[in-house]
Amino acid sequence: MADLARLSINQATTREQHSLAEAIAAYAGAGVTGISIWRDKLDECGLDEAVRMVQDHGLRVSGLCRAGQFPGGDAASRQASIDDSLLAVDQAVALGADCLIVVAGGLPRGSKDLAGARSMIRDGLGAVLPHARAAGMPVAIEPLHPMYAAERCAINTLGQALDLCDELGPGVGVAVDVYHLWWDPDLQAQIDRAGERVLAYHVCDWLVPTTDLLLDRGMMGDGVIDIPQISAWVEDSGYDGLIEVEIFSAGNWWKRPGDEVVRACRERIQSAV
Ligand code: ZN
């Protein structure tokens, strides 16, 4: 079971309860080590203020969510995603984040060209990486469950993400999220292949039944994922960074008091991760 000192909470877990300032205060006040910050919340409070608050509370930033969304129907929209991702690199550096999370993007509207979308993802990442490398900011490709291939992310397995890393060279790795990857029969082998390229580890649980494919994630221990097994594989890869709880739960956890959710994260990382 995981050490409490490795706990980070992805801000989305209390998205409905907390502003960024409130999340920072609540997590730090509960003795949580890290936070993963979302850029929409960052924009609400401003980068300078966010940097000050994170430093004042002594929180480690396990990741900044997110850059990417590279496929687009025209060159202008693709360039806009690249420009936005370059800005995200600078924000992640200012926050001292462990990595910048990339959610690559799905099919452009009206397109059925999945291979083309994946080429755009490779080209977009290739355009962002030189700046990220120069800034010393590791970029973490997060494969998303294949049910999101059309609208959110056409990188859907760890193997596919690592193929991209192989192609793109240094400065890029992967985020392993149990929710997206637990079903993959090749998962252990691909985590082993990733080695030091595992840049982030995200946990929650898969509920049965799942009533909403985006907003019904479970707290660790409440679903069917063998999280300790995956944690052991991630550990064996050499990853010793923070373990991030990331739960989107419109019907349950987002309705509970923020302090109760933070308490549950603290308990479950020690009992179910
Ligand atoms: Zn994740």
C-alpha cells in the first residue's frame, strides 16, 4: 500500500468544491504533499498568484493539465493548439511542475481520418518539444481509454504512446492512469518498456456499473481495478514520484464536502493503492 507522503491530488477531484486557492489551502492543510493544477482554474486566479500560493503552502506540483488537442481541420487551428501548448510549457515551468500533461486530441470535426489525426498529434508534439526540452520541462503523453478516441485523445494505449516517444526522442514520456489503461492485456509489459519514461501515475477506480463514461470515476477501492498490482508494476519501472488521485465524479464525490473528499484520498491511498 502506498506511502501517504506520495499523495498528490489532482485538482479536478474537488473541482466543484474548490477554487485553486481553496484547493491549495485544503490539500496543504490536510498534509497532502502535492497538487496537479488545471489551466482553466489557473486562468481564474492568474499564474503569479498561483505560483505564490503553491510556494507559500509548500506544495509540490505533480503536473499541469493540460496541453495538446493537436488535430485540427485547418492549419490555423493546429497552430493555435501548438501556441497554447508552448504557453503551457512556460506555465508549468513557473509552477515548478514535475511534468506537463498532454491530452493529444481526437478527430477533427467531421473527419473520419484517425491515422491523419495521429499524424497531427505527432507533428504537434514535435513542434512543442524543442521549447519544452530547452525549458527543462518533461512532457507526459497521457493515453486515454479508447472510448475517447473520437473527441478527446486518439492515443489510446501505453504502447502507442511509447511508440510516439521513441519517434520523438528525449524530453517526452508518459502518464500512466489506471482508469484509462487497466483493461490492456499488454499493460505490464508496456510499463516495463516505459522504464524511466513514466513521468506521472494517476489513480482512481472503475465502477460497476459506470453510469457516465466521463464523470463517474470511483474512489480507489470502490471498483474493479487491481490498483496495487498496477502500482507494483509502476514501482518496478523505477517510478518513485507522486501518486495522483484524479476523480471526475459528478454524481458522488463532487457533491460531498471538499474536506471529506481529501480525507478519503488520504485514507484510500494507504489502503487501496
Ligand atoms: Zn489522468
